[in-house]
Amino acid sequence: MRIHIIHENDEWLPPFAAALDAAGLPWEAWHLDGGVLDLDAVPPEGVYWSRMSASSHTRGHLVSKDHTRSVLSWLESHGRTVVNGRRVLELEVSKVDQHAALRAAGFDVPRTFAVIGDHDRAREVARRLPVPFISKDNQGGKGLGVQRFDTHEAFDRYLADGFVPPVDGTLLLQEYLQPALPRITRVEIVGGEFVYALTADTSGGFELCPADACAIDDAFCPTDGSAKFQLRRDFTAVDAAPWVAFARTWGIGIGGFEFIETVDGRRVTYDINTNTNYNPDVEAEAAVPAATVIAGYLGRLLAAAGSHATVTSSSRA
Ligand SMILES: Nc1ncnc2c1ncn2[C@@H]1O[C@H](COP(=O)(O)OP(=O)(O)OP(=O)(O)O)[C@@H](O)[C@H]1O
Ligand SMILES: [Mg+2]
């Protein structure tokens, strides 16, 4: 009986491996990128944690998303304990799904158009937004396709030259959120509890993947100790309550929510991450690192799954 980590990027595992090992918890990685699933097989007992990433295709893992969909459906049909299960995967891989869910829950969200399929239409749709505006991939992660345009003509030029169609065919055009301070805030939640909030300095650009080891180059993923990421000490569990409630409602066991506080006083949530990579500097500064909180959470789930399995097998005997 162990913890199974469903993922597709070995480079992102070490902080979690270290925390699980330190807690003495048995675990194994399930690297999903194609294979055979016997639908009549019974999945091993244990706890499953999906860390499938929206950006998996950028690492050449073109079927990881669908492989994970299949595996999660199979696990859930057997009643296995799954952290960030089937429904959460859909949030991870679609900013449209995130937007719809956040809006329904009463969050302020950015005005957004989804251009699906024929991207020539984007030219006309963009003119329904004032400048500046943002374009981004629906299936994002690590700032995929995120660009700011200060004129509609600049966007036309981008469409004609340099535009890479999003992997799921859905391009988002979005209101630019003018921040009051050059930063975004990310609220980290584990097991339905607030862990900490951090800020990311956006004065240098939009690419904010905080991973210790990232598959993209340093220019896109600065973890150089430049204090780009900082613990936000003035943000408390009371402040985090709306995002915590959302995470509980949606069964997001482990996730981070990003918002921007705008010059006109709005607090706008624009991104949900369900496979956060925690910044090492922030982790070092936090009262308890998120990786440690995760190990505790998964350990409790494993103990509960173990006692359930024992009851089930003894009641069957
Ligand atoms: N509507 C917006 N207005 C202003 N800035 C934005 C907007 N959308 C995104 N950004 C900036 O671009 C960054 C990346 O955007 P977003 O989080 O939506 O993409 P992502 O692919 O999910 O990236 P990540 O995996 O790093 O979270 C944001 O953190 C923010 O700095
Ligand atoms: Mg983001």
C-alpha cells in the first residue's frame, strides 16, 4: 500500500520525493506517456496524486493528458482515493474551465474570449477588447503563449508571423489586468487548508514558473535567487477563505490560485494551478514548507485508505 504520483516530468519530483521520504512514506511514480491500460484489472490499493501538467505536450508528451484521463477514470471507478482527480484534471488543462468555475463561484475574472479552431477569427475578436490585451493558450502552464499587445495591429502581425496555434486549438483573448504593483499573488492550498501566499515580481515579464528545475531555459524560468518570488506575509488564512472554499468544493486537494490586484481596486483571479512547483526560496522561508504539508496530507490519506482496505478485507472474510 503506497502513494502513487501520476506525472510526466521527472525533473519536478525531487522536492516531493524528499518530503515523502523524510516522512517515511512509501511511494512510487507513475510516469504516464502512453501504454496499455487493462480495463479489467483492479488498481493497487493506496493513494493516488495526479500531478499531470497542462504543459506536458511541450516536453514531447503528447498523449500524457489523455493517458491520465483514462487512468483517473479507471481509478475512480474502483473507488480509489485520488488527489486532484478526473474533474480537477479538466481544470488543469483548460483556462476556459477555470474561468467558468471561478465565475460561477462569484470570483472576479478577466473578460475573456475563446477563439476555437479557425484563428483568423481572432483578428476581429481582438477588436472587441480595448488595448492593451493579452493572448494566451487555453491549455497553458509556464506562461505558454502569454503575450501582451498594445495595439491591434501588433496582434495582426503576430497572427501572421510567429503565432503558434495552441495544442487544443483554443486561443484566449483576455482583458489586460493593470496591476497596482508589479506582481501577482499565488495562494497555495493543501488538503483544504491555506499553506501560504507568495508574490511573483512581474516587472521582468510573464513567465513565472517557480520550479526548482524546469524543462524550459533560464530566461523563462528564473530561479536565480533574484527574489522574484517572495512569501506574502500580510496574506492570511482569513484572506484565503474564498479560494479555500473553492478548492474544497471542486475537490482540489493540492493547488494554487493566482490573482492580480488591479490599479482600480479589483482582485481578479486568472489562473488555477493543480500541479504547483514550489519555489525553493519561498519554501525555505515558510513556517512549514508546502512539500512537507503535502507529505503530511498524503500520509493521512494513506493511513485512512489502509484502515478502509483492512475493514473491507476483514468484512469480506
Ligand atoms: N489578463 C492578464 N492581465 C495581466 N497579466 C496577465 C494576465 N494573464 C496573465 N498575465 C501574466 O502572465 C502570467 C502567466 O499567465 P497565466 O498564469 O495565465 O499562464 P500559465 O500558462 O498558467 O502560467 P503559469 O504556469 O506560470 O501559471 C501571469 O502570472 C501574469 O503575470
Ligand atoms: Mg499562472
